[in-house]
Amino acid sequence: MMPLLAGVPLATAVPGATDFVGVLPEVIVAGGFLCLMLLDLWVPASRRTRLAGFSVLVLLGALGVTVWGWFDAGASGHTVYFGAFA
């Protein structure tokens, strides 16, 4: 008789805060994209050039976090989420 899948205990491992730093640039870009799409609904067409400045700020923020994470990794390198991202 086969055991039911629901009856099998799962080993859950929660990544730490250092793993979040590795994917933080992607989170910043995704959040900035969502904000940009929402702002595009409310900003009049005459002022949409300001949205380009907002997108540049988001990308610069993601670049800053990337550089920070790069130098924070050290010479040995650092993988996050159990080796899924380097």
C-alpha cells in the first residue's frame, strides 16, 4: 500500500536574511515596475516624462544593491537560496 502524499512530513527550510540580499535587486526592479505601471494610470500625459526619471531611480537603486551585494560576498563568492542563485 502506498502512503498518501499528504501524510509525508516535509522538511521546511526558510532562507535567512543574507539570502534575501542576493535577490534584492530583482525585488527592487519588480516593485518599481509595478509602481511604474500604477503611476502610469494616474499621471497625465503631459507629465509622463517624470516617470522616466522614476524608472532611472529604481534602476540605480537596484544597481547600488547589486554592487553592495557583490562586494559583501567577498573573495570566496556567495550563493543564495541553497545554491540556486550565485
